[in-house]
Amino acid sequence: MDTYTHGHADAVLQSHRWRTVENSAGYLLPHLRAGLDVLDVGCGPGTITVDLARRVAPGRVLGLDVVEAPLGEARDLAAREEVVVEFAVGDTYALDLPDDSFDVVHAHQVLQHLTDPVAALREMARVCRPGGLLAVRDVDYAATTWFPDDEGLTRWLDLYRAVARRNDAEPDAGRRLRAWAHAAGLRDHTASASTYCYASDAERRWWGDSWAGRATASSFAEQAVSYGLATADELAGVAAAWQRWAAADDGWLGMLHGELLVRVG
């Protein structure tokens, strides 16, 4: 099993809970319509999945994650929203699903964490119906930028990328999506990009608190120490940098994401 750099600590899920189709899958939105069957790979706490289900009802929607940990929260969300959607544990490399099962196969921030994203793309394409869409979006950490400058945040970015690479993952996945699709034999596609931007007082507090928490109490923090890449004191310094940024009246942060819509033949 691949090592998930972030893990499922509450500080991580705090950011995942914010995600919707509009803010995280806008490139897919024009292609959604009632009655489509959708597979959401790497669904986490299910906010995007439930939003997809609401938009394609009465189509079937299935959300998969590699572990059970976030799925209870996803099911609770679907129940509260009164949206019909299924959630299950699944292996991205070996989906327990027949060929040609879904009209849309979606994966948000998944490929960056895999040791073999090309194999995962082939498997996701296998369960997509001919003429259907495979939609993937991933951040490109190296393109992340912020203001004001802070050595602690520079250390965070270097450390995050080092931990991800130690896990044989690719933190700068956004720029590689087309190359991975080509390697998987998928060439009928449209590439695009979009950003997350955190600048308002509320956005900075939310994002800063999330990463301050991840820097000291998450799988990322545990891995950074166990791999010998950082000490607990260094991670506390990274957390403090995030809090300084969150408190800065002129603070701003942008994260570039690559996107790919693949038409499956």
C-alpha cells in the first residue's frame, strides 16, 4: 500500500471538508448532468462526492477511499444532506468494479500520493464507459507562493516535498498529468489549471490553523521525524511560521493545480 503523506488527522480533514465541486472541480462542472453514474476515487470525508451526487441525481455515485477512516464522516454527511451516495474502501490500482461501469471517474488530489500514477490512470480508465470522462486534478507544490516571505514557510515547502518524495510520491504532480496520461495510453484530453487562493482574514486563519496542526500532529509530522528529515523543534517552528502568516494583515497564498479531462475511447 502507498504511504499517504498527509494521513487523516483532524487538521488534514479540516481542509478536505471545505472542498466542493465548484471550488475543486470547476473544470468538470460543465460536463455534469442528471443521470450520470460517477466514481469518486480518493473521496476522503466526501464533500466533493456528495456534491457530485446532488448534481447528477438520480445517477449512481460511489466514493472510494483506500482506508475506512474518513468514510464514516462521509456517510454522515450524505445522510444529513439527504443525498443518495455509496461509500466503500477500494484499491486505486485494482478497483473491484466491472469494466465500463461509470460515465465519469473523478480523482481529486490523488495521483500525487501514488507510487504508480500511470497504473492508477489505466485502472480508472478501465471502469469508465466508452465516451465517458476521466477527470483528475492535483496540486503542484513547487509552484506554491505566498507573502510575506518567511523562512519557516520556505522550510515547510522544502520539507513537505522531501517527505512526499521519501514516500515515492510526486508533490509536483500538477505539471505531470499530461505526461502520465500519455504513458497510460490516454491522449484524447484537455489540460487546464486553476488555483486555490487564501487571502482574507478568515481564509488565512483557516488555512494557517490547518497547516500549523499538520506540522505537529499528523502523519506528515510523524514521517518527517521518523525519516530523519526534521526534529520536533523544527516542526514547531514550521507551525509558528504558519501562525505568523495567518496573523499577517497583508498575508496571501496561492496554490497552482493542474487539471486533466480525458475522453475515454
